[in-house]
Amino acid sequence: MALRVLIAGGGLGGLTLARGQRQAGLEPFVFERGPAEADLSNSYRIHLDATGSSALHACLPASLWQQFEAHSAAPPLGLAFATEHLVPLVFVAEPTDVPIHQSHPISRSGLRQLLLTGLEDVVAFDKRVVGFEHVSSAAVEIRFADGSSARGDVLVGADGSASAVRKQ
């Protein structure tokens, strides 16, 4: 029987963790406090550096990595430094042209939707974690705002800066 991992938080970190765990043969279950239909109108672009891109590549199946590359903006050519008057000082070129070792700018909401692809069976929305307790030496139970609960072997708090898991 696979280890049942409860993940509080369905953001980028929680979903990436669930992908990696599933790939490793574990049973991740993600509980997201927000609704399934997120408001995409106020999304912003994030920048995955080469290390982040390599780590994401290791967690995604090939088909999703291809979608990630297709939805990413063109990687930067490098880093430019200029004076306060915008006179160029130096340009440091991106060291590689291998896509998994490049930076990738992408919309945060687009990346989240991509990470959700194929995880629909393990992500529960509108499930705000309010606390947890150890029910045995090998089990933990999390409680939700709606009065329900879930049990697993391990609990990971990926629910952001106002984490109920971390607070407890």
C-alpha cells in the first residue's frame, strides 16, 4: 500500500509536490481552500529560473512539459546591466540553449492550470484546512472549515503564509 500524503494547499508548490509524489508511487491528496474556477483576470507572470525549470521538468510527464514550453514566453537571452541613464554596461548571456536548463517566464495562472492537468482525481476544492491532529503514531487527520475531515499517513502544509498547519 502506498503512503497517503495529505497536502494542504493547491497552489504551485502543493500541485508540484503532488505531481512529484504521484510519479514516485505515493498517493497525494490536495486540499485547496479556493474554488475550482479561479479568477484568471488578475494573474501575473512569474519567472522560473534554470534550477526551477529543471526541477519542474523532473516532475512533469513529457506531454505536460511540452505544453509548459509552448505556453512559456521566450526565455531571456541573458542579463543586462546599465547605468542610471540606461547606458549599457555589460551583458551576461544565458549559458545554455537546452530548454530544461533555461529560464521560463510564464503566467502564474497558466502554470497552475497546467499543473492541475491529470490531477483532477486527487484535488479537492473549497476545502479550507482549519487544523489537524495525530490520531495514531502512523496517521494524521485534518479538519476542514465545512466540518468534514480526511486521514492520511503524512500531512504537508503548502497553504501559504497564513498556513493553518504551520500555525498549529
